[in-house]
Amino acid sequence: CTQPYHMFYIILPSLDIRQGLIEHLKKHKILSVFHYLPLHTSQMGRKFGGNRGDCPVTENISERLLRLPFYNSLQQGELSRVVDTIKDYQF
């Protein structure tokens, strides 16, 4: 049975640290992205009355969440390189 995992993420201490780690990984040719937008702050959410501040925990987590490379064919060496590069980052 192959697991259907489709993402792996970490939650960082702050938005600034997340942005810095994205740049650090990019310099090492490792793609990392953030993509979680709280639904209440999306265009549709705002259309239905959602506002920033309505869900402060969700908003806080979304600013600190970072998705890392993760796919079925990721090799152990590639995984180790991602982990080592994250460990090298000065938080």
C-alpha cells in the first residue's frame, strides 16, 4: 500500500523566519512554498463577510507554515539534503 501523502510542512516561529528560510532554501536550489490562505480571508471568504482577525489562530499558523519538497519519488539523498539545509539555517 502506497501512502497518499501529498505534502510535508513545518511551522516556524514567525513570518520573518519563514521568509528567511524560503530564501535560504532557494539559494540551495530547494523549492519551498507557502500556500495556505485562511478561507475567511480569501476573496470568496471576504465576499461572505470574512475579515482579518476573525480567526487569529488560523491566521497566525498560516503565516508560519512552510511546505517542503515531498513527492513519491523523492530519494533519500535528496531528503537528507533538504533536512541538512534546514538545519544549517540560523533561526
